Amino acid sequence: MLYSWLSFLNSCYLWWHVPGESRVSILDSTLREGEQTPGVVFSEEWRVRIAKALSDIGVGMIEVGDPSVAPDIKSAIKKIVKLKKDGEIRSHIVVHSRAVKQDLENAASLEPDRVAVFYGVSDLHLKHKHRKTREEALSIIAEMVSFAKSHGVAVRFTAEDASRADLGYLIEVVKTAYEAGADRVSIADTVGVFTPDRAREVFAKVKAAVPGVRLDIHAHNDFGMAVANSLAAVEGGADVVHTTVNGLGERAGITPLQVFAAAYYYHKGVKLVELKKLPEITAMVEAASGITLMPTYPIVGENAFTHKAGVHQAGVLANPETYEPIPPEVVGRTRDFSLDKYSGRKAIQHRLEKLGVSLQPEALDKVVEEVKRMNAPRLRDEDLLEIVEKVSGVRYRAIVNRHIEAYIWLKVANNVYTTSVARRVAALKNVVSVSEITGEYDIVVKLVAENTEELNQAIESIRQIKGVASTFTSIVLKELPTISMQTRA
């Protein structure tokens, strides 16, 4: 008997620790929590595109919003649910709802895979928001979960502000929701006050007290600990981690998908999503939300794999592991070096060799000295070549593009929303970038084509978009590459 029990424990240990296997999955709430970011509004088109992208990278569940908030959200949810039924989206679709019967009926009528009903459970929420006693709240939770379950959908109950609730009462809440029919319960750190130790403890105790329940962690980032708290919650027994792309959400947002997925891969050896596609979905949500990431943002920020100090650059050139936790290629990024007065000889030589320039040691020393004298924030390849020309007397020509590049300036009709035109242009073939601008024109577009015929077709496609009043085209003759020109997949 003892042998059987030990064997079972050992198998559980292996299940958790063997690289490549995991009991944990991600629920992404970009379309619900993410749109609660101040200033962010997703169009239906963007909602569908983001949902498909999340499914494509392997997110287990997508929380698509609360249909009772606004008509456009309900309309988008219908489209996403249809895509799920048609097989174009593989992730489970979760619809959010208040603990109100009318809202729950509205949510269930859309036929999602799961309805998520939430209710505040801390004494603070019970007293000031719900104006209910603990016993009254338990009764409401049981009634609302049971009511949702009666509509033939799976139910998740979210214990809002669970991190500030009395632990004994929280266990009662989880038990009540579970017995009423919720197979999942989300423990929400609504104002981000968990610490990793406390998160681990709460999840372990709840899991032990309510056998069979599956737990989610919804961690806000008010004190910058959402990723750490999510990892700790998993160690305590959480089965699902809630994220948003780029960490969007109320106030300081919640656990960022990119950071948690990469950290989990580093610590557990498990790819919860297609990591190489993280820059792609980052850029998509940046465009949809209008919120760009800081250069220092982990994993997907412009500087995340860019090295500046000479000691760091030399170390990375010798062995990238000296200053990189994971290879940039794993998360769809590339390594780069920022050249300025901090750069050392090895980094400058490496950059010159990439540009096809080989210098004698004496000439290289002079280039390094010249770089050290400059106080530029960052030297472009053009600047470095200019220094080489000054030192060596040899002239280096600019690179001439073998394909055709063009910039198209667009005027938008007065009665048309500029962003709607920009979004349609961005979806066209051959379009590299789209920017809304000030001045005589409203939008500037960069196109890349293999020949003039393809370029003309691309320009015609732009002109046919409803709302485009006029265009002006400039062909790029030649271009000098710069260090900051990174390809973001």
C-alpha cells in the first residue's frame, strides 16, 4: 500500500517536472480585461483578428468580453463563436458576466464554451459595493452559478478581490461555487497585492480544502508582481493563468502573455504557446490598442535583446548566454548591439564585419577612438561607415534596393474616419507599414513590390478603398541601413 502511494506521488512529480509537459494553460483576456485599459477600444474587426491570432499561437482559452456591456461587443462575440464552431478558432471561448440573471442569460445565449460569472468576496467589496453579509453573498453565488449552469454551459466563478478576503471565507466561497456547478474558480488578485509567498500559500490551501476544483489566477500588476505571483500560484496549484497581450488591463494591467510564457519556458522548459509568434501578436495589439511598448519591455521590447555596454557586447560575442537568459530566436527576436561611446573594440569590429568592412588593427583602433569621442545616443551603420571613410580614406557606397520600395501619401475624405481607412490599408498585400500623420496628407504607407506591375496593383488596391480621396507616390531610390532597423515578425 505504501509502495503504491509513493509511486503515485512520484508520477505526480514527474508530471509536473518533466520538460515539455504541463498541466498549466493560458487564458488570454485581451478582448475583455485588455479593453478595460483607459483609452482602448477594439473594433469588431480587430476583435476577430486578435481572437484568431490568440488561437493560432495556442492559447487554451480566450475571454472574449461581456455582451451586456455594449452591442458591438456582443456582435463580435457572435462572430468569434461562429469561427470556433467552423473550426477556424480552436481555443475555448469564455464569455464574461455579472452575477445578474439577465446578464447570464444574455451570455449563455451566445453558446460559448464557458460563462464566467464574478462577484466580490472581500469584506471591503461586500460592505461597500454589494452591501451584503458573507452569508447573503454565499447564497447569491450559489444561485447565480446554478442558474448559469442550467443553461447548458460550463461555468467559471471568479472570486473578485479574493487576495484581500479572509482565507477561511474564501475557501467557503470556492466550495460553494464548486458545489453549485462551477468546475473552475478564478482567484482574482484584483488590486495586485499578492506576494509570491502569499499567492503560493492561498492556492495550495484552497486546492487542498476543495478537492476536484480547478483554479485560475487572475493577477493584477499594480506593484509589478503579476508575473511572479502567477508563477507562484501555479506552484501552489493554479491550473490556468490569466494574461493579456502586452499586459493591458485596468490601471497597471495584468500578467503579460509574452513575459509569463517566456518565463514559464525558462523555468519549466514548457512552451505554453508558440513563442516565436509573440512579436507578431505584440505588434497586432499595439496597432489595435494604440498603446506602444517601452523599449525596455521584457521579451518583446525593442531593447530586450540589444546590448550596449562594451563588457556585455564582448561577453555576448564570446557566448550569448553570458548576458541573455534565452536565445532571442526562441521568442522570434534577433540580437543587436547599440553602438556608442560605451562600445568596445570587439563590438565595433563585429558590426563592421557584418557590413562587409575589414580593417587593419591600427585603422580599427582609430575608429574605436573616434566613436569614443562622439556623444551620440546611438550610431547608425551610416554614421559608422562615415567614421571608417574618415579614418581609412576609402569611400563606401549606399545600398541600392533590388526590389521596389515606395511611400504612398493618402488624403482621406472629410466624412470618413481616418483610422478605419488606415486599418484597411494595413491588411493589403505588399504593405510594410501604415502611419497616420499630420499635415496636408492623413496617412503614409510604405509598400514593397518585386516589380512595377506588382507595385501598380498595390497602389490601385489602396485607391479603391472607400474613403481614399487622393494619393501621392514616391519611389525609394536607395537606402542606408541603420542599427535600429530590426525586423519584428
